[in-house]
Amino acid sequence: MAARTIDALLADGVRGRRVFLRADLNVPLKDGTVGDDTRIRATLPTLRRLLDAGARVLVASHLGRPKGKPDPKYSLAPVAARLGELLGRPVAFTPECVGPEAEAAAAKLRDGDALLLENLRFHAEEEKNEPGFAAALARLADVYVNDAFGTAHRAHASTAGIVPLVARAAAGDLLRGELEQLRRVLEPERPFLCLLGGAKVSDKLAVIEAMAQRADVVGVGGAMAYTFLRAQGKPVGKSLVEPERETDARRVLAAAQAAGHPLLLPVDHVVAQELAAGAPERVVKEIPDGWLGVDIGPETAARFAAEAARARTIFWNGPMGVFEIDAFAKGTEAVARAVAASGAHSVVGGGDSLAAVNKLGLGARISHLSTGGGASLEFVEGRELPGVAALERAR
Ligand code: 3PG
Ligand code: MG
């Protein structure tokens, strides 16, 4: 069954009702203020619709990974301030997300008011999806809305456990929109190109394996490519590799080959002597001893761009090199430009890929910028997202 939408909730009427809105406000903080506020902006449409309809909204989120206890470094207080600015009306902040203090704050809300609760992950029970904690959250409201696409791949108390405990549950507009866009990747118009980058092959092996079956072409860049190259017996110098993943990498290479879609690995590389800005660098076909790979080379970038030009669907997650250092960002930028120039339905997820797209001002030319890195990967891999599954089963 499809998840209930906000439209259905609003048709029932939410005036005077307390709504628990699970958002993903896990944004980068810099010197105690919000850095990139994309995720806050992304949930505003849902929040505004609820407030305009007279709901009393308790917004809840996690921020970072505070390990189950309060840590001022991970307080959501700066996020409440920014949320209020963006909304154009103050958003109260409650320094607890459950218990008497949260319940008292919830009781004080008037129609059309919003408050933000403190970081859910200040309680270890959140990530354990502990039933008592889910019940404590559920006590705060009678309607539940999940707009936290970025956290939909986690089975936590606020994304899963709470759902059967509330009277009504629905998917917010952000969550619904993300799923619509990503379903077009799950059932792609072909050719379907998947570009995967990033540092750790262990994070991405499952998705590469799944995409080798689903996509027509899978291009692999970033440091994880070096583990694949090593698995093929190619020299990788002192590049970052995960030797314990070599056997897995060999299996994935063979499976992709057998599926008729051999992985497109880099055929040239930017190498440097050190992982530092200004370090001596050059472009090579084979990584020499004493050098490490820091980016895909121009020939590889051109190959990926040619695939992007003929694709009808593109999914891209992860940088092609050490994107934080300008000299090693060219491959990632070339891929961003190629995806933007393509006529394909294009979906980009993951913080670094989005940063590359935004730095080049190409956001408007990508069909969909996902607010979820890990969540979008698990979705296109064909896995069930616990946050979504809970809503689909809800009353
Ligand atoms: C994210 O940014 O990846 C999401 O907010 C989920 O956070 P997590 O990876 O710490 O669960
Ligand atoms: Mg994550």
C-alpha cells in the first residue's frame, strides 16, 4: 500500500492537532551556526502546509552521531534559529525531545505554531528503535509526518518504531518527491548510466554489485577504483586501497562481466606524490611506485561524459577524486558538467557530488538533487527503506 500523503491529512483537517514532523535537519555546522541549509529549506514546504492549516507542529531530527548522550557540539539550537529565519516566524527550541519538558512545551503550542525538539540521538534508544522511547515520542502528538528522506534507510524510533503508535501517519512532500524521482531510477528509461565515486569501496560494494545488474553502464571513480584496479593486478602505487576487500572486488568485477556490463574503471589518473595541495602531480595511464591516485584522468572523464551524453537516465553518487583540493577536483567537475549537459533524467545524491554541482552553479540543470546520500543509494540498490516501509504499513 502507498503511504498516506499530506493531502490526505489536510483533507481530514489538522487544525489544533499536534503533529510530530520527523525531518532530516542533519546539516553541517560551522562555528556554532548552520553552514549549508539545503536540508532545512527542503522540508519547508511540508512544514508551511501543516502550519498554514493550523497544525501545532513539533519538528524532530538528529544531528551528527553524538553516541547516545547529550553533547553540546551536536545541539540543534542553531538549526532552530535558521529554521525560524527561513520560515519568517520564530521557532521555539526545546532542549529535550521526550519527557515532561517536551510534553509541557508541546502543550503550550497554539494553532500554527512550530517548535524544534533537541537532537533525538542524545538518547541511545533512538538508534536502537527502543519501544519505550518510541512510545515517549508518540505521546507528544497524535499525527506523525515523516519528511526525513535522508534518514529513511535507518530503522530508528523516530522513523520506524513510532509509526504504529500514532493515530495517523503520512509522508511529507519532500519524502514523497524524493521517492517519485528515485522510482524513475529504479525503473529507468535506457540507456541507464550509474556513476559511483567516493573513497571507501566497502561502503559501495553492495550498490556497485546491484547496479552492475540494473544499469547499462556503471562507471567507477574515486579512491575506491584503486581497490578494483589492484584486484585486476594493476599497479596502484601508494593509492588508498582496502586490501581486505580485494576478493569482493574481484567477485563484483566478474559478476558485472557476466551480466554483460563490465565496470568502467579509470583508464588514466591524476597522481600526486602527497595528498596535499601544491604537491607535484601528473597524468598517467599506470600509477607509478611512490605516487598515489587523486583523481580520474581526462581520458576517463571524457569516457564518462560520452556515456552521460547518450544516457536517458543517470544516477550519480560520490566524487571522482580528492575533491576538497582544487587541483584534484577536475574529474568530479567534468562529471558534474557532463551530467548537467545530458538530456537524461538525472539524479545526484551524496554531499560531495552535490557540493560539486552547486559550486559550478549547475543545480538547475540536474533533474533531481537528492537530500539523502546513503538513503538514495539503498533505494536504487532495490532495498526497502525502513522509514518508508513503516509508513506504507501505517494506519
Ligand atoms: C545522513 O546525513 O547521512 C543522514 O542524516 C543520516 O545520518 P546517519 O548516516 O548518521 O544515520
Ligand atoms: Mg549517512
